[in-house]
Amino acid sequence: MRVNITHSLRNGTKMSQKGILVHNAKIFTEKNTFRGSLRIEGEFIAEIFKGEVPESILQNNTVIDASDLWLLPGVIDTHVHFREPGLTQKADLYTESKAAVAGGVTSFFDMPNTVPQTTTLALWDEKNRLASEKSLANYAFYLGATNENREQIKNADPKRIPGIKVFLGASTGNMQVDDKEFLQWLFAESPLMLMAHCEDMGTIQRNIDTYKAQFGENIPIPNHHLIRSGEACYKSTAAAVEMALKYKTRLHIAHVSTAHELALFEAKPLAEKQITAEGCVHYFWFDNRDYETRGARVKCNPAIKTEADKKALIQALTTNKLDTVATDHAPHLLSDKEGDCLQAASGIPLIQHSLPAMLEMARNGHFTVEKALEKMCYAPATLFKIQKRGFVRKGYYADLVLVNPNYPWTVDSGNVLSKCGWSPFEGQEFHARITHTFVNGKLVYNNGDFDESHKGKELLFNG
């Protein structure tokens, strides 16, 4: 049953119950890239064909002609802030998961600095319940560490919780953990991987005092990277790495933003690492010169640093000093972004545009498409031991993305889906456009249309 899939969906035609055949795409797998076809049956990838497809398959499945398209694994974004519960004026699980699937992100891990903070298993359960009702993408939620929630962490289920988020510096929601005895226990005894936000608050406070002496209370935004400085990042990251080496902790450093920090990480295969590092799209794309034109729209914690830092971080993807790429998607209303360094909120909405941005960088020769997919899909699935996701493999969940690599389009406020209504990429032309996104075998996004009748699933881990 060969049909124009866009036309058929918009006119109410039912897909074949036998399956969906994505036909004649350029298929990217972790091993190679080839022209072929892929059949989806139910929630899973049923078959992958190189070359010709049997006529019986063509006749008995709904066929999507993907001759001009790339077939990629869905992106797994292991670092987002979807703001629900408690901050839903900025974002929520429905709006941000909708932006995610439109951008080719099929699974996300959400952070605990919501209101209330996700620091008990009961509150963690409530987030899962909300996501089961609202999220178009697959989901997982970190449990947050505090100075007091040792028993909650002890009872965390490694098959359902990806890790413990520990703030070794203050950011939105101020969940900083600073009790030395508790930190020692956490690094020595945590049943799950630790994911650490690393900034040294003593250094930051000294920098604030210095710039207040110069500017008063209204410190201009371009000084943000000098206040939340490279020194503050390195000092905190180095201390975390030292503690992890001492206690043999499984540690993942979030949002590495400086060239100096890269000296703390090893350039070797992911499977051989105890300590790993996350890069984020905005640190590859922007640098401190962008504060002059974009102002607080590129203000985040850790701060976007210098052009030299940006170039070093991009290079670290190819040398494997950086292991995963996420967004740290952190929406705020534009009204929250008003003011100077000490007033404007820190955080950037990125999830809808992370894959297009990485593909644009690949197009411009910074790294290969294959390297982008390794860091956004394969490595997150491997590092967190996610069950049956992250790869284009028979028997895996059909979390898949179709991309037209030659379809120029420009980001503007009218096509931003995040609830906050803006993007730091506004005015940017991208050449790769996501056309279709499958989540658990269901075509959730199709050329601007959404099927919201299917919700994502809770991610499970081989913990």
C-alpha cells in the first residue's frame, strides 16, 4: 500500500495495521550508513533492508517514500528543565515534549530543580505520573541530592532513575549541596551515577564583589562569563573529579563550558571511562561576543565563555574528551530575562533546535554527522544503559527521525514551540529540517502536524 504519507494522514487515512515501511532512505546506524528501508511493526523496528525490498512487504505495509531523506535514531537529551511542576508559566511537560519531537528528540531526562524540588521518591513518582499523561516523548527524571535526603537516595531504583543530580554550585532553584560529610557519603555510596553541576561559589562571589565595585548593582550582561568564570568552573570540576577518583564514583560532569576543564577528562572509549563529560549545543554555537547582540537571551549557568573555549569544546567532541551532547534546555519568559547580570534569569530554550544546529555544524565541517549522532544518540543510550533505545537496530523501539538535509528554513518566534515563545536561534537559517518523528513506532510529528493520541513511555535502565 504505497501512499503519500502526509496527504493520507491529513485526510484521515488509517495506516496499515501490519506496519510502516520507511522506504529508500539514507539510513544512519552506529556501524555504517547505507541506502535502505526500515519496517516498523507496533512499537519496534521489525526489519531493516539494504537494497531491494520484497514486493510483499511493499504491498502489505504503509509506505513512506524517503528517497530524499535521512533516517536517524531519535535524539536522547539527558539534560532538560521542563519546569513542571511549579514553574509552568515558563514551560511544562506537554509544551516542551512537543518542541522536542518537532526537533527530533524522542527521549529526555528532566532535572529536579522544579517547585517543589524532586528530592523525594514520592515527588519523583508524581513527575512520572504527570509525564505519562502529558508527554509526547519518552521520559526519565533525576532524583536531586540535598544535604538531608540520604535515605531517599539509598532507596532509588537504578532501573527507573538515570542518576542523582548534585549541584556543587548554585543555579536556578539553588539546590547547592555543601555539607562535606554528606558529599563524602554520596561519592562513596550512591547506588546511581552522579551527575554534577560544577561551579565554585566562593570564586563567583568574589567576582561579583569585584564587578559591583566597578558597576554597582547593575553589572552589564557581557560580564556574566567573567563572574561565573572559567576559574569557578575548573576549581569545582577538579574537586569533583578528585573525589570521584578517590571513591571510584561513577561521575558525569554536566555542561562543560571551558577549555581548561577538558584537561580533567580522558580521550578514550566510553566503555573504559569512570568519569565522563557532557557538552551542550550552546557552548559549541555561541561565545562571549554574542552577549553584545543577544544579551540575556544567551545568559545561562555555567556561562557561555570565549571563542577559544568554544573551539576547544568542538574539538573535544572529535577526540572523545566530551562523551555526550545535551541541551540543558531551560526556558524562561522574556520578562524573566530583563535586567542585568544579577537580575536576568539564567537559562536558554534549545531542545527544538539542537539537532538542526548540530547538523548545521556538521554541514560546515566542524565534525561529521556520524559524530553528532554518536554524542546525541548512541553514547547517551550506552552511558545510561537505556533499554532498547538510541540505535537503529532490529528489535529496538522505533524512536526514529526523518530529516530532509537540503530544506533551508529560518527560526523565528512564529515557529518556536517552547511555551516561553522565543529562541536564541531566531534569525538563524538551518539547512536540515526534521520532517517526521516516530516515538515507540507512532508517527507523532509529520511535517508540522502532531498526533497527540499517543504518549511517550517511561525509560527503563539496565542499572
